[in-house]
Amino acid sequence: MPTDITVPTLGESVTEATIGRWFKKPGDPVKADEPLVELETDKVTLEVNAPASGTLGDIVAKDGETVGPGAVLGSIVEGGAAAGAAPAAKPAEARTPAGAPKQDAPKPASAPAQQPAKSPVSSPNGPAVGRIAAETGLDPANVAVTGKDGRVTKGDMLAALQGGPVGVAAQAPAPVQLRAPSAPDDASREERVRMTKLRQTIARRLKDAQNIAAMLTTFNDVDMGAVMKLRSQYKDVFEKKHGVKLGFMGFFTKAVVQALKELPAVNAEIDGQDIIYKNYYHIGIAVGTDKGLVVPVVRDADQLSIAEIEKAIAGFGKKARDGQLKIEEMQGGTFTITNGGIYGSLMSTPILNAPQSGILGMHRIEERPVIRGGQIVARPMMYLALSYDHRIVDGKEAVTFLVRIKEALEDPARLVLDL
């Protein structure tokens, strides 16, 4: 009996994936748990492993096709001696219902296996939209559409509830843009590459955050001398004991948690006409990869030591670079930290990671002249930026939040003593 290769559960709110590439060809021998195909979702890239050992049979879903959870991607034939395309056709023949075309037409034979799995993908709107419609009475048909293939998204519904445009659902989706043709000489030197699911999602979410939130950024600077001295003094013994380098993110995460406890609005989110205050602290750490920006989440950061935070961040960083992050590791964040300083950024205005109400931007450390005790001295200074949703966070709260972080970092004993 052939063993089907199917799309695994993709995670909360993820309803489809695109076939990135197959690592094997029909007729190739495979081992159980060996990676067979790469899937791209709007959040992560993941690999589907072989459910059994044998020979790769027919490939139902080709590169570039869109599939849903549970869809059949291909099959594995028992035994490893098969070669060529003949064994690959047998699994498709076994799944062909009575009265269907024979195996000389392989594409129709594979369609029955794939079609049922796509039914949830083809539904016009997801469960989140249905829940909002049921709770608020807002008709999705009267909402401005930005989702793929004309589907209403949760963001569309929330935008409409906040006074966004309605009654234009029949219009073309907003992301569609037509550019003027390039001159012939320029066109021959251009390269058109389709955006990955991850890049499309990054673009959409960042634009949604600007469209929905009343976003504002406030700035401060911090003298990093005390943290740098502490790090220099203990970095060797810290790494020897905990097996991980002592960086700055552990200090910043602790400082953020302390500030969030004092100013809970920065750790909250708006849901319709309600404010959801979160009495837990799941801190997202933005990580840049060659495929785009991902934000793994350090859960319950208030309950972790600096060493445990550094271990978690180091582990996420390696997973992100290797493309091994799981969807559940990037969900549920309540606040985000992004560090443009590692790329040399002096100052920036980070965009909110919706539906969160705040994001902290770190930047590079550089020696700058400051006044200390009436004297001009050079100190290692860093600019901090807090972008926040002004609908829920007032200016006073935002400024106080950054001041608390500044105080904690310039006197790191506060972090240890929880002051």
C-alpha cells in the first residue's frame, strides 16, 4: 500500500502554503523522516518529512502550487527497488475512484485527493472574520477587502469597526499595483521575482499596522557604560557557567518587562471596542534572516533569569537562520524589541507588530559628548525609540516607559533587585 505525503497542520490562522521545492524526484529512494518537500507559508518556511521509507511515487502538488492543511502532496511506495515513472503511477491508480480516467491521464487521477483538502482554503473568509461578524453584526460584504483573492481578513473587519471605509468590497484588492513599463534598455536589465509568502505577509502586516493604529514614536537616549562594564567584567564566567554569551538583549528584555508592569497599557491591545490588558509578558525579539524578518517570542520573560533569556534568544536566532522556527514559536507576543544597531542604525521609527501596542527600537552604541558633573565627557550612548499605538497609550505613558528603561539600564542593579 502506498503511503500518502500530506500537508501537516500549519498553525493558528494559517490556511494555505505554497510548494517551494521538492528535494526528491519520483523513483528516488527515501528514508523515514527524511525531508522531502519545502512549504512556504505566510509566516515560516517548513519542511515535510517522509512518513515512511520506500520510493517516492507520484508528486501530486508541483512547485509553486498552493495547498491547504491535509492536502496530498505525493506518495511513497513500499520498498526501494522501483525506478522510473511506472511505480510512481501505481499510487495514483490506487486512489482513482471508480469511473475516473485511467492512469494514462495522471493529472485527473490526482485531483480527487487534493480537492477536498483545499475546501477550507477556498472558503471566502476565515473563522476570525466569522467570529467578529457574529459578535458585532458587521457584514463582511460591506467591508473594504485587502485579503488575497478578494477574501475579507480580520484586519479588514477591525479597520471597519474603527471607522475605516466600508461598502467597497467589490473593488479590487488594495495590494494590486500596476507599474509603468520600463524603457526597453532598462527592461532587459531587470529581474522579476515573485514575492515569497513570508515577504508578502511582512509587507501586508506592516502596512496594516500603519493603516489601523494611530502610530507615534518617542525617543530617548541611554548611557550604556554601566551595562557594558558589567558585561565586560562577567562575560567569561557567565559563558563558562551558562554555555551562552552574555549580550545586551537579556538586560533590555528585563528592563522592558519591568516597564511593562508599571505601564500595562503598553502591554495591551485593542479588540473592537475593548482593551485587552495582558498580565503576562511574552516578548518578541525581531530577527533578520536572508528570507525576511521573523519575530520569535520569549514566553513568560518575567519568570526567566538573564541567562535563561539569553539562551532562549540564542536558540531562536540559530533556528531562524536555519529556517527551523516553528509557527507556535512566533505567536502570542505582547511586546516586541528590534535591534537595528547590529546593522549600524543610529536611529529609526520601528513599525508596530500588530496587534501589539508598542515596539522598542535599539540602535548602535557610539561615543558621544555629554555633560557629567559639569564636565564634557565622552560616553557610550544609544538612542532608544518607542513606537506605540496612540489610541491606547498616552504620550505621558510612552515617555515614562522609555525613562524607566533608561533608568534600569544606567543602573543595572535595578534589574537584579527588581526596583
